[in-house]
Amino acid sequence: MKTVYAILDFPATKWLFLIFVLVMPLASLLTWAERRQSAMMQDRLGPNRANIGPIKLKGILHFVADALKMIFKEDFIPANVHKWLFTLAPLLAIAPVLIAFCIIPFGPTIYPHQYTQVLDVYGLATDPTNVSFADSIRMQMFSVDFGLIFYFAVLTLANYGGTLAGWASYNKWALLGGLRSSSQMMSYEVAMGLALMGAFLVTGSLEPGHIAGHGASSSMSPSNPLNWLWLWQPVGLLLFFTAAIAETKRAPFDIPEGEPEIIGYFVEYSGMRWGIFFLAEFIEIVFISAVVATVFFGGYQVPFLDPDGFRIGGYIDPNGVSTSGHFLLLPHWLVTALQFAAFGIKVILLCAFQLLVRWTLPRFRADQLMNLGWKLLLPLALANIMVTALIMLLFMGGN
Amino acid sequence: MSAAHDHAHDEPTTGPKVLAVADRHPRVRTIQVERPEPEDASFVAATTKGLGITLKHFARNLFLPLKKLTERAKPGAPDEDKWRAEIETVQYPEEKVKYPERFRGLHRLTLRDDGAVRCVACMCCPTVCPAHCITIVPAETDDKGIEKRPAVFEIDELRCVVCGLCVEACPCDAIRMDTGEHAKPVEDRANAIETKESMMARGVRSIATQGGEGPNWRDGKK
């Protein structure tokens, strides 16, 4: 049994679990959901025909059909492309996003020896080395102090995918798309980092697991929705979400793609190579949703669900344990299951919101994006930091 | 040069306000107009409103029952239509839009009371056909009242422009385009040729009096 726990606690296991249980299915389904959702918004039905015999599932199987089509399509490499970079570019687009997922806490810490009983939160707070808390499995692959900095650093690399694809394609339109991709990155990246700075100030941590697990204030339970950062950093949330949509290179910021004019940096790609760019875009949607859910919406926290059960009207005792109030104790396995589900639901809702934005707003021109990024988002982000810092200093005693 | 050019110099009465006009060439001039910033430069209000509209449509179409094709919204539809999805998609081929009565579809050849083809091979339709898609080979008949019939009557549906002139030209209601059917997709061009038999298979008896009204048509009876 100890070996099993050790394997489960192995970082690669968690990463594979996250990627293959949440990210990949969600990203694949998003390709279908996007088409259905946009159709519904435009008073159409959308793709609902793909089927295996009588099994139709409202057309969900379209993503299987799409994948099969892309896999069996001719893998065409035009003459004069830089073959090495041309091959590398799709991988460069998708790998950083998959790597960045390792900072996401997608569930609570599991204590296998207490799985069937109510979690002993007092024991955990006062005596965490007790044998009954051994073999704990933390549902986050990479729990480090610089978590969100790591995400910024890694996800910026994904831009090289687009830029190199444009450069290697030996095509003027692709090159334009690649250059636009780089210039767009310049416009939003600074504002995106600074937009999260307020959240760092409030929580005092760059570690997404810590932000999700503790919330904004130590005087409230982290499961209280009022303790989640959307309330404490509304401007930061708005700015970060805007910049993050720019990061996914989707409408209204799909300037590098620009279907009606330049088609985009992947104009020369076909088959699964193009499919990888496509998939990378959808994985980025999932990732942005996961980050926003973790930082601003309490991550895996279910509203009013403390580690030992539902509780309303309690308080935090000196040990940092949420206690008293009206409560309903639940076994540890049920709490963790609910928290996994909560994270999934939050991510799905935020994905749906991104699709809503994508199918509502028209595309910005390149200069409008620069104006938005440099003249609106950046000053607002700086002001947000100033105001947050002042409030922290004056009212929270510099916490 | 003159009229057109002078006309171009008329100041526009509507449209954006002209700030400056530069004539660098007799035929080219640059007009600088006022481009006011959007009222809501932060986009927030407009974005929220737009998201509301799309969300409303999405929710309505997701949760409310679909209208049946036959009940699709007509202008002045009853109030309960507010609680129906607005989806306009027609689920072809399970659902089909009803064509208007005058829709010109595949040809058919009408029949006599005894089931023989009504056409008398007068050659009016191939003569009037602008696409030359009708081929008729006439043959004699034993019936002295009819004299001719088509031995071959073929229409190349690939050449047909569906103008309906053949129907107009026919003196004895022998050819019609009121089937409401499309030309069918084929894999071989030869299969796109409608033969006398295939068009007669779609045929019906014509209600026009057999052989015309006869010599006593002035009497008002058969």
C-alpha cells in the first residue's frame, strides 16, 4: 500500500492524471462545445450529426471525427520551409502549456489513512507529523514559492511556437502572423504580470496552492466565497482575464490569426501539425481558466465546505482551524470528491465564459490592442497595485 | 474634366465632419475627417451589453424547447413563442422546407386517360429551349387523331436551366415542372438524362380535355 501512495504522490503521476483526466478531455470537448455554443448564440443548431451507429450524444463525437480526420490527412510540408523549425514549432506551441499545468493545484491534499472518516483537522493543525497523516498526497505537481512566476516564464515560451511557425513557413502571410504574435505578446504580457501583483500583495504568496488553500484573509475560512480573491481584487481579475484572453490568441485578440486577412502563422500547416496548434489554443483556454479559478475563485474550494464538512457561521480558532457554527460533518473521501468536482466545474464555467467572450466581441485592430494593453491595462494594473498596497499598509497593518 | 470633377468638390451634406481637404492632384484629394472616439472608450459597458445579448440567446436556445418546423416563427406569432428556442436550422433531410407552389422542379410528362404519353411531338419545347437540353425523336401513331408521339423524349438535367419555357410552350399540357423535386445527384453524367419513361413515371393524368375540346367547343360542352 505504501508503494501505491508513493506512486500516487509521484509528480509525474499527478501531472498525467491532470492532463489526461481533466485537460485533454476538456480541451477536446471544447472544440465541439465551442461550435455548439456559438451556434446556439447565433440561433443555429451547430454540429449534431457525428455518430457511431445510433449513438449520437448530441454530436459530441464530432471531436473524435475531427481528430481522425486530422490524423489521416496528408502531412504536407511545402517546399522551401525550414524543415527543422517547421516541425518544432507546433511542439513549442503545445509543450509550454502542458508544462505550466504542473503549478495548478487541482484538488485538496488527501490523507489516505483517514479516507473513510471525518478528517481530524485539529490533529492536522497541532500534530501534522502524526502517523495517521502519513503518505499524504498533495494534488499539485509542483508546489514552489515562485509558482505563478514559473507560469509566466513558461507560457511566454509558447509564443515562440507561433513566431517560429510564421518564420519557418516561407510564407509572407505566415510571417506577418508570427510577427503579430510577438508584438501582441509585448502588449499584454506586462499588464498580465502586474495584474496578478495585487493578488500577491493580498495573499502574500506566489504559490497557487497557498492562494487556493488560504484565501485572502486568515480570519475567514478559505472555503468562504467572500474570502476568494474575486472580491478583494476585482480590478485585478478583470485585467488579468483580459490579458489572459490575449495570451490565448483568440478573439477579440486573434490578431496573429486574423482569418479574414492573413489567415495566420499556421497557414502552411496541415493535418495533425495544424491540429496541434489548434489543440494548444484550447489547452491554453483550460489553463487560463484553471489559473483564474485557482487565484480568484478559490481553486478546489467548495463554498462553505471545510476539510471536515460543511460549515456556516463558524470562526477561525488560534490553531487556524475553522470551527463551531452550523456544521455538517462529512467523511474525508466525500469532501475530497466534492472539491475535485468543484475545481472541474469552475474550470468548465470559466471556459464557457471565454467561449462566450470569443463569440461576442469583434477583433481588435493591432493598434487598438497596443492602446488597450499599454494605455489602459498597464496603468490600471499599476494603479491597482498602488491602491492595494496602500490599503494593505493602512488597514491591514502591512500584513 | 469638368462635370465629374466639379461634382466631386461638392461638400458632403452628411457623414463625418471634414477637418481638412488637400488637393494634390486633379483627380485625387485627401479629406481628413473627424473620427470621434467611441463614447465608451473603456469598452466595458458595450462589452457587458454584448455578452448579455449572446448569453440570452444561448440560454434561451439551450433550455427552451425547439419549435417544430411547421410552427417556426411567423411575424405576429402568438405570445407563447417567447418561451420557445429561436433556432432556425432546418434539419435536412429529416425536415424539409415546403417549396412555394410555383417552384420549378424536375420535369414530368403527363399521361392520357389510357396511360400513354400525352406529348404529340410537336417540337415546340425543344425549339423554345434556350439550353437545347430537350431531345425529341417523333414517331407516327396509329391513332389518326394524334398522328405523332415521341419515340424518344430526353431532357439533359445538367444542361437544363430550369427556365420553364418548355412548360409555357407546350400546347397540350404534356410537360410540367410542378414535381417539387430537385435534380438528383448522379455519379455519371449519363444518369443525369431524364428519359421518357422516368418522366412518365412521375406523370399524372392531365385534367385538360383529351384531344382538345373538339369541333363543337363553341357549344360549351364536350
